Amino acid sequence: MYKRLIYKELQKRLEEPRRFIQTLLGPRQVGKTTLTLQVLESLKTPFHFISADTATLEDLYWIASGWDQGRRLAQENKRALLVIDEIQKIPEWEKMVKKLWDEDTRKKIPLKVVLLGSSPWLMQKGLSESLAGRFEILPVTHWTYGEMKEAFNWDLDAYTYFGGYPGAAPFADKKDPSRWAHYINDSLIETTLSRDIFLMTQINKPALLRRLFQLGCRYSGQILSYQKMLGQLHDTGNTTTLAHYLELLSGAGILTGIHKYSPKEIQARSSSPKLQVLNTALMSAQSGKSFLEAKGDPVFWGRLTESMVGAYLINAVRGTSIELFYWRERNQEVDFVLKKGSSLIAIEVKSSLRKETLSGMDAFIKAHRPKHSLLVGNDGIPIEEFIKAPITHWFS
């Protein structure tokens, strides 16, 4: 079975002495459970695995009961691992975990703990409020082009359209992707919205959040003010609600808003967001276009290509000190800006099916003097080469 690049990092952490709760955060269907079980099998350490994914009425005693079984394993074998999947579905889970972890620390019970969660926004809230100093986060992102190529022998066109969901890969048929699209829409999108967001957080306008996601897929790679979004959505809501819903979609790992780069952080946070899917499968499945129709539409394929590069950048900066922005002044724009400390990298994506000028890049260089300016695609760095490289490579 294929092992992701993150496999070795998790294995290394679980081989270390008990120090922190290891927390794997990432969206649905990116292989968090499979990854964890692969590592557990290699370690040969006794473990107890429980999941709250199907539990809607479980309470804190459910966590305590599973924890007790882990403790018994640890005491019988002088070491053990407890894995709790989808723990964010249990109300106030973080208080019980803190209590049990601290008890084990005091009593020196050799039980290591791994938490898995598909709602990073909710998980991080609980971690920061109750478990400060007791955990480490290991982000598990959408699959990269290199991983999909190695695991499923995909070419760049397949990855651009079908994205990076390994579970959907068997249905990815370029001639007839209808079954694949149904899987993405029904098993991924609907499950994420109805179970990871609607059931976990108070949503006063669920229809608005759902339409916002659809709008984000349609306009991925484009900059829209919140007022324009409300106009497109034909809703009487306010911009604060819309910004909060976009944050929830981002926390669920499906859609985000990239902020405009500005030396002043307040201006950056108040800017109109550039909508960006975190996996182009979401964009393709919502478009209604088959692979051949998408490939034959220069405008759509160009937007899909830019969104694929944007998704690579969004996922690549997770867990690093690198930040991602876009830049625009009047009619001049730079697709993406990477920031690490005081160093900037400006990135322009040029699909072979799109024709644009580089006036935005020239203006950005004059105004902000980036360390590097990169042209990706047509007449520049090949897209395949760019998205296969580690994000830190471009700062060297």
C-alpha cells in the first residue's frame, strides 16, 4: 500500500518518548486513518482505536471508557497507543482529554495518544482552549500531484481536473467521469457540509453557506468583495456572516479566501478575498463539465490550472512559517505572493490556454522588491516541475 510522504514524520514522532498528544488535522478523505494504521502496523506497538465518526449521542464517558482500555494495554505491555478518530464530534472533548492526559502524566502511565480530526477549525479551538502545551499538530493535506502520480500513475491533466482525493481515484475516467463526480458531490462535499460543519457549529443560514461554497467553486482563482458575493448569492445577510462562513469552509479544508498582500497586516485582513478551492476535484465536480468539455474550454481550463497551482500553494504552506497572499492595485495583479519572514516571492501562473500581460508583476517588483519573481507555465517554469517541488525550494 502506498505510503505518503508524511508517513515517516508520524512514525518518528510515535517512536519518541511520551511527550505530547499527536494531533492529525486535515479534511475528509485524505487518508488520516489509513496513514495512522500504516504507522501502527510498522511500530508493532499494542494500540486501541476508537472512532466517533458515526457517533452522534456519545458523551464524555465514551472517551473515558476507550481511554481506560488504552491504559490497560499500556500497563500490561509497558507501552501502548490510543487513537481517537473524529474526536471533535464529542461536545467538550478537550476537557476530558486534558483530565485523562494529566492523570497519566502524574501516574507515569506509558500511554501515547493520537487524535484525528477532519474539522481543523473546531479541533484547533479545543486544543488552544484546554490543551495548551500538551499537543503537537501534524497537518494532513490534500494529496499532491507527485503523490497521485506515484500512487495512481496520473498525468498532469488528470490531476488538474480530478484533483487529489485518493478514494475517488478508481472512478476517475476521462471519457466518462460521471460516477466520479457523483462520488465527490455526494460522499465528500455533502458529507463535509452536513456532518462536519452543520452538525458541529451553529449555522443560522445553512442555505447561504451552501451557496457560498458553490460560488467559491465557480469563481475559484478570482477576487470578489463580500458585497459582490452577497449580490451574487441574492441574500440579505451581512459581510460578517459571509466572512465567518468562508472561515468555516476553510477550516473544513474545502474552500478558502486568500488575502491581499500588504505590509500592513490590518489592510491585508480587511481586503477582498481571492476565492480558492483546496482541491480542484471540488471545482470540476461542481462545474457540470466532463473532462473533455473542460479540456476543450480554454477559459475554464485556464482557471482550473491556476486553481490547481493555488491549491498546491495553500496545502504546501500548512504547518510552515510561510504565508500565502495575492496582490492587486487598480488593474494590476499578481496571482500569488509567498511571504517568509521579510522575504517575498511573486508568482504569476500562465496557462498555455490563457493570454495575459505581466504588468502586475512589474508593478509589484517596483513596489515591494521580492526576493524572486516566478513565471509558472507558458514560457516559464513548467507547471509540473513547480508543483512537484517543496515550497521551501523557491526561497533558496
